Amino acid sequence: MNYELLKKEILAGLSPKKVEEEWFVLDTEKIDDAVINEALIKHNNVYIPYIGFPIVLHNPIIMRSNTHLKVDENQIMMQGKDSIACLLRNENVQDGQYKPADTTTRDKNISVEGGIWNIRSKHRCKIDNTGIGFAGCLGSIVLSSVENFSLKNMQVFDSYVAGPKGNDVSSYGIQLSNCKDFVVENINLHDNGRDGVHIDGPAEFGIVRNIRGEKMGDDLVALLAWDWYNSGLTNGNISHIWIDDIKGGQDEFRLLPGQKIYPDGTKVDCNIRNCILENISNLYTVKIYEQHNIENPFLDFDDSSGTVGVVDNICFKNISFLPSLEGFSGAPVNGLFDVCCNLSNCHFENISVSDSYQRCADKEISLIKVGPLTYSFADFGEVFNPDSVGTIDNVSIKNVTFANEKIDDKFKLISTVNKRQDDYRFVSIGKGEGYGTVGTVEVLK
């Protein structure tokens, strides 16, 4: 696979943002969401200087097509203490959990740069303060159904300054969905307690780079072609995404393919293809599997994927791991790359692991583990699907080190989950009929 050519294809799919008017400097005595939104309507391009104290947002800042917002890098944009809404969103957010996403009506030509964006911890950010509809909205910053946009030079995190902790789930730092032609770069995240940059399909031709995250509590960056109805806004294929220069603090990464089944029975494949993930450090696992909604026992419908989905033509390069036996909420970690989907034509290069090979083997952690996980959590029961079948084929691996020792034996690098009750983790949990299979694998010298 020619990944340099793939980079060129991604870059060719991006177009510059068009700022055709002068910047209006918003330096009035009182600045809040109403003042900002009025300025954006009148002037399209608005700059907010540092004013010496937080700007309180009781309602979201609304970005329409052809609007651009710059905020001084030291200026705090803070969620109001009584607000349940996100801090910023585009005008025409689409709820695609009940029908396939419409890719023809996206807002276009939007940019947001700068600012320190704070929400309250343990609060789920809604689309607005009514809290009605859009069950999958839970981002501090939300751009859904947008084309040709950028988010740059921002800090996004939970803060006690915005108010006391709540009792709900936390919110993503940045939530994107149904998007095309975008750049997200130079973003600092910490204490989010949720995904940092969360991208739902359909999504294509995007760059996510120079992201820093600490104490995320979930995925630092997540590509979810298929997603739960209450965790994502749309579903669809993800393609031509370049993720580069990501550094966490022993965090997770996710690629989630599958098949969306809508209430009327319509089925839409949600696959992940033609992506590059490189220069990523301090992970403990990359999750590459479909996973049904953990809240299924309490729902009146089955929020599960129709298939395990496809991950194809992905390059994983220059990635470092700090292994851990447990993941989010105590879930097990079987593989540094935990795979239970149909994965093919993928390349793994320059993968470094802090622990020795023997130490990982003693923990039953492989570089690549193929097959289902199983885990029972509190009142939710089984949170994975131990009956799933995962496959990998046409995979190449180059330069893998454990504690600086190079390992090039594919039988040491890849392991599979056995079928039925052969794996002790399946005992008394479901049927446990899932397994993993391995096709062609080449270890390059």
C-alpha cells in the first residue's frame, strides 16, 4: 500500500477556508452568547480579545455557513452554571440516528480558533437548553453536518470554575459527525472524563493533528463509523482521515465499524477505510471492534450493530504503548490492538511497547489480539459480544519492539481468542461462541 499517495489524496480533498470580510473586534463592556451570536450574524467574522475574566455562555454560540470566530488564546469561554447546552455548535445540526445522514445540506465554510473552553464536570452537554431530541449529542463543541471547516489552537476541558460536578456522564471535548473537508489541530484536552475528539461517520477527507490529552477517562481520539443512538449523531462510512501527532497520558484510541439498522429496517454499512494513524504516543490499547450499547438492558429496542464491520487499508505507524490490564471502567485489555471485525490490508510499523515481551505475555496481552472480548459490568450485564467473529488478513508488520527488544515472530505478535468455552473468560457469560481467525500476515525485516 502506498501511504504517501494516500496522504496526497487526503490533502487534495481539503480546500481553504474563505474569509472574505474584515474581522469585527468584539470589545464591548458586556460579552455573552447573545452578544457573540448577534455579532456573527451582522459581521460573519468576529474576533474576541482577552477581557480579563471568563465569558459566560448560557446558550451555544451558533456558527452559520461562512462564519468565522477567533478568540484570544487566554480568554475563557465558560458554560453558564444553569446551562445544559454545548458551548458552540453549527446552525443545522442533524440527528441521523433515525434515518441515514443527509450529506447534501451541510453547513459550509466555518472556522473557530483560540480560546479556553470550559464546561462543568459530569454534565452531559445537550444541543440546547431544552434538552429535547438529539439523544446522541454530548460534546462541548459540536459540529454535525458541516463541510469545509477548521478547529484550531483551542483548550477544551472540564473545570470547577464552571460549577460543581453533576451526576450524569461527562461530555466529549469535540464531537464531529457527517463531516467532510476539515482540519482539527493544536487542541489541548484534559480531565474530560470522556472522548477527546469524537468523530462519527459519515466522515471523509479530514486531518486531526497535534492533539494533547491527559486524564481523558475514555478515547483520546475515536473514529466511529457506527455508534450508539445516545452517543453519536450520525452513522456512515469513514474514509481518508489522517491522524498525526497525538500524545496522551496512558489513554485509549478507538476505531468502531459496524452496520446501522434504522427503526424502519434500513441497513447502512459503516466501514472505516483509507486512513493513516501515525506518531501517537502513550496509549494502552487501540480498540478495533463493534460494541453494542451498554444500556441495552434498559432500552425498549436493540441498539446493536448488524455486523462486525470492515476496517480496510489503514496504516498504523510510530505508535507507542504503556500497557494496562484494565481499560475504561475496568474492561479487559487483550491486545494492544484489540481486533474483532473484518480487518484487511493494514500495515503496522514502528510500534514500541514499554513493557518486555514476557511481561506482556504473562498478562496475556498480545500486540494484536483477534476475537471478541467479554466483560460483565454492574447492572448492565455483558458489555461486549462474546459470540462475535473477528478476522485479519493481508496484514504487514514492521519493526515492533518490547522494552527495546525487537520481536519479529508473528506467532508471538498475534494471538486469537478460541471458540466456545475454551477461553476461561467466557465461562457462564453468554454462549461464548465467538473466535478470531488470522489469514495472511507478513513480518517485514
